[in-house]
Amino acid sequence: MSDKEIDQPTGVETTGHEWDGIKELNNPLPRWWLIILWISIVWSVVYWILMPSWPGISGHFAGIRGHSDRENVAIAISALETERSAQMQQLKSVSSINDIESDPQLLQFVLEAGESMFGDNCATCHGAGGQGFKGYPALVDDAWLWGGTLDNISKTLHHGIRSTHPESRLSVMQAYGELGVFNGDQINDMVEYVVNLSGRDANADAVARATPLYQQQCVSCHGVDGTGDQTQGAPNLTDAIWLYGGERSEIYETIKNGREGVMPHWTDRLTDEQITALAVYVHSLGGGE
Ligand code: HEC
Ligand code: HEC
């Protein structure tokens, strides 16, 4: 083309492209770059032939190596199941969950399986190590809403708490303010009463005013001394452990609006053996009774 020319200072031919007087030199591509380009082209052809690649009308070309990630996962899972089946079988036949803890080999298997299932199913709500969040109880401490024996934990997992299971654990911390049982002043008095129960400094007059109200309204679940009742999931109010927070504003919120934490039931999603393994794992987290 006529507008190609030799650039004077460098002696290199131009491409003929020009922008506002700036001309492009037609330098060759670097050799190393070209070599890599050609290698990658050759490699991609080899790859198309070996591995699943081109789409077709009814499926895709599978590649002569017949590689399939889907099949590999299925093989790995079934290998794991075979490896675990003997122990899962053993779990099915234990007469009481308590027996597991006296069989070191089975116990180790159960704890490992339990830990991985906990990560998959429970950690989103209870935290990776079971440390809990506001509204989602810690499973590592000694404070239990519904009881920390193996049987109680197992029942909680099977049936859930305020779940859709017909045998779900049920109870209500009702909304004393919203339902009009207490007015704002009475709630404030009751907050002082709860603060006092937990061993902190509280307004003595308010505590005195709230005492008859506590006896009328709260004793049936939280007990005369405030230590709670595990058959009703009513928390101990005398310890420093709070499910919904121990600040006055948080306690106010609890009494005014009520609380109804929901724990799903697992019978639809996990087998009995898996639930047993999880119960033993949770029991082992430190706070098992
Ligand atoms: C959607 C959130 C959620 C998931 C997922 C969940 N939980 Fe819970 N769990 C809760 C809540 C909320 C409570 C407390 C209910 C209440 O207020 O009584 C609870 C309570 C419990 C309790 C009773 C604690 C006590 O103090 O008595 C145990 C045990 C427990 N969960 C174990 C598990 C295990 C094991 C899994 C996994 C299989 C799991 N949870 C999955 C929300 C969840
Ligand atoms: C019918 C049983 C029942 C009665 C009556 C009851 N509670 Fe509760 N209370 C519960 C339950 C159950 C919970 C836990 C709710 C949950 O887990 O979601 C609870 C939770 C609480 C909490 C939150 C504790 C924490 O760890 O965050 C406070 C505070 C509380 N109740 C105070 C009271 C006071 C004050 C009264 C009386 C006015 C009262 N409750 C009456 C069942 C009851």
C-alpha cells in the first residue's frame, strides 16, 4: 500500500496506520511470545481430543479419556459410604446412645462424622465450633435450654424446637408488653427484677414492685429462684449467659415482645444414625450433661 513507508529514525517499516500524525511501526512480535502462542494452540487441540469439549446436538464430545467430574464425585461418595457403612450399621444396632462413648473406635468415627455434618448443617446458625450467636444458643457451654444429656440433645435434633414436627419441643416466652399484660413501667420494674436475679446491681424499689408480678407471671417457667426449667426450655436467668442479651434494653425487648427461637427438626433431612452421630458430637463439645 502506498501509505506504508520506512520510518526515518528507526529504519522500520510502518503499518500505514496513522493517528494525528503518530504512525505505527510494523515491528515483528517477540519470538518468545509467538512460541507460547503456538504451543497453546497446539495444546488446546490436544485437550479437545482428550477431554470433554465440543457441544453437540444431543450432548457433547466426551473426549477419548472419558473423564467425568460428576462420576468421580459419585465414586468418591460411594467409596466413603462403603467405608462408613460398617460403622453406620454398628450405630444402628447400639441399644443406647450412651454405649457409644464406651467404644473408643466407634466414638472416634462418630465424632469425625458428627463434626463434618455439623459444619454442613448446623454451623450457619450455631457457629463453626458451636459457640452460638444472639438468639442461637452456644452448644459448648454448660447452659442448656432443653437439657444437655445425650437423650435430650438427640430429642431436640429429632423433633426440633417450635418446629413443624408434630412432636416438636414447644413453649412460649410471650409478649407481655404487646399483649397488654404489663404496661411500660411494669416492664421496666421487671427488667430490674431480672437484672437483680442475675446478681447485678438493680433498683431495689423496682425489684420490690416487680416481685409479686414475677411470682404471678414468671415462676411457672423460670422457677421461684429464676434458675429456669428445662422441660419448658425456659432459660436460667441467674447465670451470666444470655440467649438474647443481658443489657437492660435487651431484657426489655424480651419481656415486651416475647421470644420464640426456632430450631428446625432433622428427621426429614438426616438418617437416625446421622442424628445420633450429631448428638454425640454436640455432647462432646464440652457442655454435655
Ligand atoms: C436455622 C437455624 C438453626 C439450625 C440450622 C440449627 N439450629 Fe440448633 N437451634 C437453633 C435455635 C434458634 C435454637 C434455640 C431454640 C430456642 O430458643 O429454644 C437451637 C437449639 C439447639 C439445641 C438445644 C440447645 C439447648 O440449650 O437446649 C441443640 C442441641 C441444637 N440446636 C443443635 C443443633 C444441631 C446439632 C444442628 C445441626 C443438625 C442445629 N442445631 C441446626 C437454630 C438452629
Ligand atoms: C410459659 C413459660 C414462660 C413464662 C411464663 C415466662 N417465660 Fe421467660 N422464657 C421462656 C422461654 C421458653 C424462653 C426462651 C425463649 C426462646 O428460647 O426463644 C424465655 C426467655 C426469657 C428471657 C430471655 C433470657 C435470655 O437468656 O436471653 C427472659 C429475660 C425472660 N424469659 C424473662 C421472663 C419474665 C420476666 C417472665 C415473667 C413476666 C417470663 N420470662 C415468663 C418461657 C417463659
